[in-house]
Amino acid sequence: MDLITEKLKRTSQSTKQDRIGKAVSFCALALITLIVVLIFAFVLSKGLATFFQNGVTFKDFFLSNVWNPGSVNPATGRPQVGALPMIAGSLLVTFLAAIVATPFAIGTALFMTEIAQKRGAKIMQPVIELLVGIPSVVYGFIGLNVVVPAIRHFFGGTGFGILAGTIVLFVMILPTVTSMTVDTLKSVPRHYRESALAIGATRWQMIYKVVLRSATPGILTAIVFGMSRAFGEALAVQMVIGNAALMPGSLIEPSSTLTSVLTMGIGNTVLGSLQNNALWTLAMILLLMSLVFNLLIRLIGRKGELK
């Protein structure tokens, strides 16, 4: 009888603990969800004010290449807040950095997991961890003192521009893409490799036709994740891109990105003014692009699971 009573007490105590744990988890989840919703609502309300309060049309904002919120277009009488140069600059540096970083990341990951597993991990893993831990401002200073003068010397011009921003972002996103690719390659089942070698495939055929193809969804996820990191980078890009709100005519001409214009102008505007609302609209574009990248990652991951 005493044993039954003791078991009932333990059961009731564990039930109470489970209820408390569920309540705490639910409160934490609700708080996080509320914070995300409030962030989206706040940024959207600020960003849309440019169109609904200041009379700027979507066409003028997204298709015009003149960014001068303090002046008015004499032909239309509307403010000159064309964000096309910044959007083009952000997309250019993001995609170019991803294109350059992808082969280096895949090659490094293959070296660490397939070619020289022990030696590769011993040498490359500390390097990757070191690159991840370097602050953005350090990358910006290195780009300003090394990359920009080198571009000026070899290609002419000022050295500032899309090319300098691409090189800096390439180095910044390389460890992220590499580490995620390494995890993806390690997750490929060992019997895939053994089966390929058993039927007569060479080592490189096994890597190319079996390992890489099996890891394609994870590699694509790593690339998109790196692009999301590059698209939202502000300080390092601002220091090397030139910060000129002009359509990029070439890779070595000064340009700008959404983040560079935001960091330079947000502290110099009056809250509620057209200039301030226009900057909030740029922030809204950044937020929506981050959402798009996250949706792409989830879509690629879901297709990988189905595959």
C-alpha cells in the first residue's frame, strides 16, 4: 500500500513538472512569436509610410535610379527616392560573392571530408573557425587598406566599387558556406561511398556522381544561407563600396547597397520625415529579402527530405 501511494505521489509530481515545463515552453514560444510579429508590423508600418503618407509611387521608388530624398523631380513634382541603384548593388555583390565562394567552399569541404580527412580537418577547421570569429569591421579595414589599393593599381579608378565589396563578402561568407557544406558531406551515408566503390567507380567518380549529388540540397542550403549573410552585411561593405547612390556601370565604379545607405543616413534624418520614411522602406526591403532567403532554405530542405 505504501509503495502504491509513493508511486502515485511521484506520478503527480512528474505530471506537475511536465505541466510547468509545457507552460514555460509555451510562454517562451509565444513571446518569441510576438516579438517577430511586432518587428514585422513596426518595420512594415514605417516602410509603407513612404507610399501612403508621402505620395511616392511604387514605380518611382523601385524603378527610378535617382536617390535624393531632399529634392523634388521638376517633371513629376514627386520626391526623388529611387532605390533601384541600392537594390541592384546589393543583389550584385551578393550573387557575385556567392558565385566566387561556392567552388572554394565545396573544394575545401571535399578536402576535409573525402581527400584528407584527418589532416584536412586538423589544418582547415581552425582556419575556418578563425575566419568566422573575425569582426566585420576588421574585414572592412583589410578591404580598405589592401583590396581597394590593389584594385586601384591593377584596374584603375578609385578602387571602390562592386568588385571590392564582392571580394570582402567572399572572404566573409566562405567559412559559413564551407562549414555547412562539411556538415552536409559528412551526413551522406557511408554505404553510398562503399557501394559506388564496390561497383568499380573511381574515387573521383564516387565523389562527383554519388557524394556531391546526394549532398546537393544541403550545399544549396549553405549557398543560400551565405547569400543571406552577404545581403545583410553593412559595415564591411560600406567601407569598400564607395557609397555612391548611382547605378553600377561597372564593377570598379563606386556604388552603394541597401545596408550602406541605411547605416550612413538613418542617424541624420528627422523621425517621420520623408528621408526617414524612405530609409525605413529600404529596411523593409531588407527584411522581406531575409524572409525570402529563409523560405528558400526551407523549400530546399523540404525537397531534400523528399528526395
